[in-house]
Amino acid sequence: MFNRKFYLIVNRKSCLIVNFGPDPGSSHGGSNQKISTEMISEIIRNKIAGKFFGQHEIKFQNIIPQDSSIAQNFKELDETGLYLHIPFCNQICPYCPYNKELFHEDLARNYAAAVVREVKKYAALMAGKPISSFYIGGGTPTTMLGKGLEEILDAVFKNFNMRCSIHIESHPNHLSNENLDALKSLGVKYLSVGVEALQNRHLKLLERPYTENEVKDFVSRAAGKNFECLNIDFIFDLPGQTISEVEQAISSMIKLGINQAATYPLFRFQYTRFGKELPDKRNILSTMFRRRKFLKVIEEIFYGSRFERSSVWAFTQKGMDKYCSVTVPSYLGIGASGSSYLKNMFYVNTFNVKEYIRAMENNNSPIALSFDLSEKAQMAGWLYWRIYETKFRKSDFQRRFGQSIDKEYGTYFSLMEKIGFLQNGQDLINLTDRGAYWIHAFEDFFSIDYINKLWGTSKTNPWPEQIIL
């Protein structure tokens, strides 16, 4: 059994807490020691959460917000984003942490009808509030092409004040000419394809149902349809993967005519099959530095091909609008597991598809958990996503919260600037490549643990009484 040891990353200019992980130098350790280190981990998270969130724990409870409170939140926002979750896949990938289940057409059509009911419910609460971004994720949204997706989109555009185009995820095997034309006819202008790997041995490990040559043909076909932004997802730091393989894959992506790539290291979430069957037993310190080495190579290739960083993990062609997910300051989430982040509340729909459908058919709320956000927590959430995007304006914080961001976080910005993690301008804060990686590694100390608890529990219990993060 491995010990779990707390590490500090130290180099010439920085000292940064990053994570807990196995200590390969230890060959023994009892349960008491394991409990002790987990307790220490929790104490540290609580202390830091208290500093940034103003509270030592985040307690989600099975409390349904009043419609009047939701409506008031919408009223106080200038605009909001919209997220639609499609929880169906043709197969279940062993590494994927998101809410999904195998596609069945009858269930999908019932799901579409339930989502339409939820859309109509929110239409009255939003009272014409502009929607500035629309992102459809999953699961695999294109499983529902011709099987209910069109009805959902028709309801969205009829009932909401849509001021944006559609961003949607797709599986490579769904990129037939017919499906691509159908997506364009629905108003999709931003398309993301879950490629994940571009060498056959890595595709086999990830259990992707296509070959390297097949997926290249699929992506080239999509590129020929001239979407405003074609993004592909790519996973690096796979077991046994080499730097030269990553270099080859990134160069191949660019030649395929993509406009953006979202590149992620392989995260092993505890409740996924990989998390249970393929745990990462390597030293977390060496893992973090190895991933930084991979990412540095990825950065160099993209920068040399006229791409620029558009988030911690994503790179977009210069002059192109980026394909974006839920990083907007506020958003409404609809569908099973849809999460909503409004002004002073965060709530999550039940993850269970059948329970979600049953709730909507019975005119009940699909909300399973909610959490009231203090102003300090709102600020921390705003800053988390702006850091993820790697650049933001102080004036946006001033406009949102009515106070100076330097008053709240100026000490931290000064420190991060001194160690070369960001450039602190008069209005613009821009993270350096090194800062984007290491600051996000610090954030992962919270977010991965939170996801394991919140999503892991919600996937097994449709209506939890409470979840404490």
C-alpha cells in the first residue's frame, strides 16, 4: 500500500502547494496513517477555502430554490449563458467523468420531451433575459440528431432570447456528410470533436472505436464544412506516451485544418473505470513536472503555427472565435445533471435520466442539490473561471461586484507577478504559460476532489440529502 504524502513544488522562484499523491518510496503504511493524511488534506482544503470562499466547507443540500428567487437572480444579471446536457453515448469510455449512459431511442425521445418542458418553465422565469452563449455537451449530443435534438433546439430558440450561435460536441463516428449538413442547418457554427488520440495504440487504450486514419478522414471532412470554429479534444500524458508521439499528433492536428485544440492530461477520476482499474501510482511531483514538459512542447508547436492560448488547456487560431464551454460568468443548465450558476445560487439537476424525466412529467422540479453563494464565494468562482481563461480585465470584476479586484486579491496578484506567473497591467491581467499551468494545478487541488465527491455521489444517488465539499 502506498502512503499519501503532501508535496510542495519548489523551484528558484516559487513555492506552490499542488496536490496529494502516492509516495513510491514507501512500501508500507497502515489505515491509521492513511486516515491521518486524508484528514490533513481536508484541513488544508478547509483552511484555504475559508480564506477564498469565506466558509470552510461547501454544503450542497436537497433544497429546491423558490421560483421567485431564481427569477430575481435572472433579473439582476445583464445576460447569461445556456448549457444543455445530452447524457447519451453509443459506448461508455473508461476515462470519462461526465454524466452519461448508453443511448436508447425511446429514452432519448422521452428525454427530449422532458427538456422541452424545462425550457418552457424557465422561459417565464427569465423574462426575456439575453442568452449570450449556448453550449451543448454530454455524453454525446449528436446521438440525438433526428431523435429529439431538433425539437429541443426549436423550443430553445422559440422560448429564450437567443443572442448567440450553437456550440456542440460530437463523436468522430458521427461526422458523416449527412450529419454535418444537419448540424449546419440547425445553426451550429462551433463544433467540437472528441478525437482524444491520434496513434492507434493510444486509441486502443482509450477504447476509441476508430483507427488513426479513420479519425483523420472524419476531421478533414468536418473541416471542409467551414464551421466558424472546429475544435478537437486531445488527451496527453497517456501511459507510455512519448514526447515525440505528442509532437507528431499535434502537427497532424494542425494539418487537418482545425481551428482549435483542447489538450488535457489524462485525469483519473475515482468513480470512472480508469480511476478504479488504472490508478496513477506515480509520484505526484514527477507527474506534475512531466505534464508541464508535455504541455510546453504542445505550446511551442501551436505558437509556431499562429495559434494562441485561449484557456489553460486550449489553443485557438489567431483571428478565430474560440469554441467555448461553460466558462461564462453565469449560466443556466438544463437536462439531467445540468448545473446552474446564477448570481447568488448554484444548483444541480438530478443526474439520473429516468428520474429527471419523471420529475418533468409530474411537473416537479428536477433540481437535486443547491448551494447559496455568499458574495465572497461569488468572487472566488468568478476568479476561478477567469484564471482558467488565462486573461481577464479588472474592470469586469468592478462591473460585476462594484468594487476593486485589487482590494480583494491585489496581494496575490503582486506575488504571482513577482514569481513570473502573470503580468499585472493597469486593467488586463494575463497569465504566463508557466503561471497558467501551476496556478491551475493549485486549483485542481480543490476541483478534482470536489468533482469526485459531487459527481461521484450524484451518479449513484439521484436525490442526495446533502453533499459536503
